[in-house]
Amino acid sequence: MNNTTEPLTATTPIGPPSLLVLPHDILLSLPSYLGDIEDLVNLSSTCRALHACVERILPNTLLRLAVRSRALFQPWPYLLVCATARELGSWARASDANEAELASGLYRRGIHHLLGLALRHCGLTLARIRRLHRLRYTLISPVVDLVDRCVGYQWGSNPDFWDSGIDDAYAILADASDTFFQLAIYGELFGPEFDLLLPSSVSLTEPRSPPAKKLRVDTRLEFVKYCVPDFATQCYDSASNITLPDGTLDPRRAVINYPDGPYPQDQPPDKNNNLALAWLLKSKRWRPVWRRAREVAGAAPDFVSPTTPLRLRLGTGDWRQNLLEMVMQCQGLDGLGMAFLGKDAAEAEYEGEEDEGNGDDGDNEEEEDNDDDDDEGEDNDDEINDNQNEGQGLEVHEQHRPFAPTWTSVGREMEAEVDSWKPQIREWRDRIALLEQEPPTTRVGLWNTHDYPDLFMDLCICSSGFVVGT
């Protein structure tokens, strides 16, 4: 019997089979077969070789895993739509067909239509996900808290709300996190178009190049109607001057009912999203923060006196001031960090110590203006659950407030980043001051909205008819 041990060769199996013997291109494809982000994390922690493969995951594959991990990306689907909206807007501007595809499916699925398109045409990177996680605590949570004090639960919980306990009381049911992300998504989709009107020479944290074209006003209105749903928007049949010569209603204002869409037949939306966002933009708690941000940036004074009534300052008054306010507030998620430049105004409001002459915009006459608020992804249906979870957004109610970062502590973390906006704000104001003519407008019913992203007037158009005579 021969007891001689045979020598090992390159083909001699050693131990159990290993993934690492697979070709590199197969290893790179492994993430596409995973179930969700948690599986990806587990795969990444297995060994260095698989960690390297995970780091090179395709952006669209990562987005698909994120969609399957909805518990990690709350509020759903707003956070993921916000994270991909800028890229989706660039895709829509690439051709008229792309823009038509974006606009035409909104009535059927609303915000979920945008996520379906993103699954087909956009992606996420690991760096972007890490940044979103950081922004949740450093930017999103404190600004949502500010929104909540303007039009949300904390606003409505003020003592004697209807008996002069608050000077801008109104019947609005809204979720502060929804309102925040609706503002952010509008800015991500349409905000880059400001660069066509106000070319920038300032280098921001994330360099941006001007878009090749603008999305149509009609597309913006479709977004507002179906991604910012509201009972007020359903009142289109009461809107003035929207009947066309052939007897039909102007499709820019009319709303289409669809069984599983934002407006099912005989089932109005359960939140006042449109009214809440419009109320936020003219809130006496929101506006001082942005005015203070302009002062800190060296972009003061405003183009109009603080004593001018609100209706003459926002949307229908001094067009330069309207442009300045819209270009600042419609820059998307990162742009909302500009609010930290005015954080001392927010903190003063929180403490109830803000001087009436400086903190309420000097609008003693604005109380009379409250009544003037006119103020497909079918291939991906197995990945997107159209039933939006209620109560899983960013809660900012009284009982949760201790867990939210304070404006002071978060401001220190954000200071370096938000400071990069200061020269941009100054340049915006300087360029607006040089404009000799008001940018073109588009009329729908009784209202005009600008060709640049004019969110306030887009909201007014889409809620016309809610107040009699509008």
C-alpha cells in the first residue's frame, strides 16, 4: 500500500466552495439579486473582496434595493423621490417625449409615478444615501420642526388658536414632513431652471450646470395638482375664467379622477397639502427666517418695504422680491439649509421673544388677508406599494420634540455648509436688481404665474375656486 501523499495542485479543491472563485463580473452582479439594503450591508461585511464589489454597485440597482427597504427611507415615498428628483428633472428636460411621460402619468399615481420613473431612469449612490442619513438629523428634522410651528401640529396646538391665540389661524390639516418634502421636491425638479434666468458664477458644495431647457408651466401645474393633492384643488369647477371657447375646462386647472390616484372619485384628499404649502410661504414665522438669511448673507435690503401688505409682496406684487424669495426657497433639499442662516430669527420665535417690529415682517394689516388664500412605471408595480403608510413620517409633535436636534446644535454642524450659500444669495440679488423687465408670465383663470418656477402662484392657480370669486 502506497502511503505517499499527493502534492497539492492549482486545481485541488481546498475547503468548501467559495463565492470568491466566481469571475469578477459575476461578483459585481450579485447585489442585483439581493432583497434589500440590509442584505447589501450583510454582503459588504462578509470580506474585503465583496465589500469592494458593493462599493461599485450600479446606482439604479442601489435605488431598487432602497425602494424595497421602505422602513429605512421614511417618510415614504417622499425621501426617495426627493433624493432622485433632480436627476429625474434632467431626464425630463432631455426631450419633449420625456417631459410628456413625466406629466401625463401624474394623475394616475401622483408622487408614486415619479418614483416609478426614477426606477427606470435614475439611481442612487452610497455616498448620497450616507448624506441623506446625515441630513435627516442636521437639516431635515429641525426645518420640519420649523414647518410644524408654521402650519402643522404645533401651530394648531397654540392656546386659544381661534381666539387671537395666533394671528394667522386657518383651518388647515397637514403633516409638516409632507409639506417640507413637497417644497423640497418642487425645488429639486424645477429649481435648476433659475440658472437660465440668473446664471451663477458661484461654486457651491455640489457644482451644477444650467439645464438645456425649461420644463413647461403646464408640467409644473400637473405636479402641484397631483403631487400636492388637496380638496381645494378639487374645486376647479368653481374657478373663474377657466372655460375655453369650445366649452371645455382648461386642462391646466381641471383635475382628473382616477381610482387609485390622488383623486379617487368621490373621495377627496385627507390633507390640505396645497393650502398648507401656500400658508407656509407667507407665514409670519417662516418669512423672518429667510429675511434674516438674506441679511446675514449681505443681500439686504429687500426690494420692497416690510410694511407693504403681504398680497403686494408675494406672488402679485413687486416681481423682483417675488423672484428673490422663490429662487432661495426653491433650491431643493440642500437649499433649504439656507434657513440656518436665519436660525436666530427662528430661535427668537420659538422662545416667544421676537420683537413685533422685526419678527412679524411688520404686517399689522396682514390679518385681513387671511381670507385671500387662493391661496409608469407599471413595470415597477411589484416594487412600489401604492398604499402610503400613515403616521410613519418625521414626527415633530410635542411629545417627540425632546428627540429633535436644537437649532443651535445643528446650526454648528451645518455652519460651514450653509455659509457656502452666502455669495450665491448676494449674486442672486445683484442679478435680479439688474433685470429691466419682469420675466414672462402665463395666465390661467384669474391668476398669472411666471415662466420661472413660481411655486406660490402655481399653488394659487391650482387652488382657484376654493375661495368664491377666484
